Amino acid sequence: MTRRQQLLKQAREHPAQLVDQFLDLEQQLCQWMQKAQSLEDRLSLNSANSSKPPSSDGLAKKPVPKSLRPKSGRRPGGQPGHTGATLKRVVHPHQKKVHSLTTCPCGRCGGVSLRGRPVVGYERRQVFDLPPLILKVTEHQAEIKRCPVSGLIVKASFPEGVSSPTQYGPNFRGLMVYFHNQQILPFDRLRQVCQDLFGQPLSLGTLTQANQRAYDSLQPVENALVAKLRRARLLHLDESGLRVAAALHWLHVACTSKLTFYGVHEHRGREAMDALGILPHCHNWLVHDHWKPYYVYDAMHALCNQHLLRELKFLWEEHRQAWALEMSRFLLKEKSAPQTAKGLNENQFQRARARYRAIVRNGRRKNPRWKWNKNDPLSSKTGNLLDRLQDFDLMILAFLADPKVPFTNNQAEQDIRMIKVKQKISGGFRTLKGAQIFARIRSYLSTCRKHDLNLWEACRRAVIGQPFMPWAPAGAG
């Protein structure tokens, strides 16, 4: 008897049992289809349609660059009025070389001599170059004399900071701190740089001592940063994992357009943020990426819409959810609207909010709140996004209600990016103290950069205990 005949006989004799088997197989098939869809979705994720970093794309699946911004209609390149950044002549060059003209090159006079003829003018060209890089050695000699009264041997005092038989000066130590913390050169490469440029090897102890001295002198700078950020009208927040002593720690950033604070802690949540001492005292705008522990603080919250745009992009491109495309277009249109820069009045804001809610309702018709399955990856992803759009609409549209609230949290993401580069270069920090030293120095350097200060000079000032205090006016965001 064939397999087909056996199944037909079983169906006639035990129809209920066959129906149960069919239902079980149908359920298993649905589960496998969901798993297959989940794997396909994971393969489709990239830095353009999710929060994955660009470094995770790889060359094979790197997406074609495609901006979420609409076309401006302008030609690429410098726009009218752009000043450019070319070399400009200086009024007082360090050195002048005059090239004499002794024989006429016109070709008509047979090369008549021009010696003794008056100069009618000069054509000037300036060359910008480096002088030979050498370490200038200054020897300090303290006189030793005998006191004519007491007969004791006495000597003169050395200048402040000259404490060893041989040592590096503040310019060199500041440059090492700059290379290591701003340009993120690891020690081995920094030692090679010193050998190639100055012919002098650098020891690990020298670099460690310079960093420690800068760290100690920046304590009042960090205290002032914390005090200023507590009173800021608007604060950008973000956090990211950091490898410290072979264990996972967290780097927290709180920043404005003029100030940056980095803090390292073994925890990610409220315990860490309370310990860092900024958020418990903030009562103005906090811009973040919807991480739930931020909501425990009594402040006004605004969400990063760039994260939403990436999730909406995925739902439209991979699953053809038309409402997702409609929401993306709405957010981008409102962002670029002329009245947004000035701030909407109550009526304008309510009309924009009504359009926003209508789009969310369209999404709900295809993905009802009571119906989505948490075990279904697509349903869960879509449902979670719609829940956020519906429950946190005022925080998403905060950029329309208040013109000083930005559309994205790019400020925090940009400020935290170089710390991640540091981790990729070095693989992490050996000790928590080393991570804290790096975080404090980077807080100082990032703040100085936002004030257009020379960072090499800022590092030199830090190692001699006289750091800049480049603070914005109280409350500036």
C-alpha cells in the first residue's frame, strides 16, 4: 500500500486525528516562516535603515549612499558667497629672498646686461613650509656660593617646573597629550612619531605622567562643566559600551553646542547617571534616543527623529508599509518648513499634530495594537514603533513646539563617535583610572574645539596647570 493510500485510509478511519496533525503542521509552518522572515530582516539591516554603525556594513553589503533629505535643487560644490579656505599671503613673512635679474630675457635685445639698472617692482610668491624639527635643549645652571656670614653653601632656585636633571618642557609634553588624546595615537605609534620627527624616543612613563598632570589640573574644569550643563536650556544625551579592564563599562555623554562632558561608569542606567551628577539637576530639555531610564528625570524630553527615519525607511523598503513612507515625508517636510525655524503657534502646531496622528492611524489599521504578536519579529518591530509614535507624539514633535529643540540628537552622536574610534584603535582601556583620565581630557578638548581654540595650546596649558576655562554664558545651549 502506498503512502497516499495509507493517508486516505487514516483519514476515513480517524478524521479528527488528521485535522489535529494538519493544524500542528500549519502552526509549525507559520513559526518557520516567521523565523525565515526574521533572518531576512536581519540580513537587510544596515546603517541606513537601522541604528547599526557604518563599520558593521562590510564591503559586500554596504548600501549605496542615499540621503533621507530631499534634493535642494542646488548644484554640487561651493555655493555662491562661499569664501573657500586657500592659502593667503601674510603681510610680514619670516624670511625674504630676492632673486636678481642680471640679463634681459625678452629675446629681442640679445641678452643685454641689466646690472645697475633700477628695480621697477617685484612679483611676489610665498612658500609655506616647516623649519627643521629639533628639540631645543635649555640648560639651567643654579649658582652655588658660600655665605660670608654663616659659612654655609647656598644655591640659587631653579624656575618653577624644572625639577629633574633632564626632562621634557611643557610644549613637548602638551604635544604628546594632544597626539594621544585628540589624534588618538596609541603609545607605540606615538613613540615612532617622536623618533622620526625629533630623533628622541618617548617612554611610557613620560606619556603617563603628562596625562596624569593634565587630568589633575582639569578637575576644576570638570566641576565647572558639570555646573554649566546642569543649567543648560537644552542637553543632548547618549551612551555607548566601552571595554575597560576586559569588562563592559559605559561611556555617558552630556553635551551642548559649546560644552561636552564624558563620564565612565560600570553601569548604564540611573545609578551611573546619578553618580555622574548632571541629570538629577536638569529640568529643561533633554534630547535622547528614547532610552527608558532617561524618563525618570523631571525634565522636558525630546526624541531623536533620525532614529525614527531609519526605522521607517526599513519598514517601507523591506515590507512596503506605505504609512512609514508617508510619516518620513511628513517629518522631513515639517523639518524644512520655513515656519519651523521660527516656532509654530498653537493652531499651527495642532494642525501638524493632527496630520501626524492621521498617519499613525493609517499604520494602526494595518497593524492593530491589540493584534500584533510579540513573537513575530516583523509584527513586534512595527508594533513597537507605532506604540512609540502614538504614545510619545509630543516628544517626537517637540522640534515644532520649540524652535530651540533640534530635529535630531546628532550633537551627542558626533561627540561620542571619536571615543568609539579610540576603542577600535586600542581595543579598550586596561584600567578604569586610564579610562577616566581619557574621558576628562577629551571633555576639555571637545569643549575647547567648540570654542575654536587651538588644542595644542590647550594641552600645553593643561600640563602646566593653567587650563583654559572656555565657558559659554550661563544657560546657553
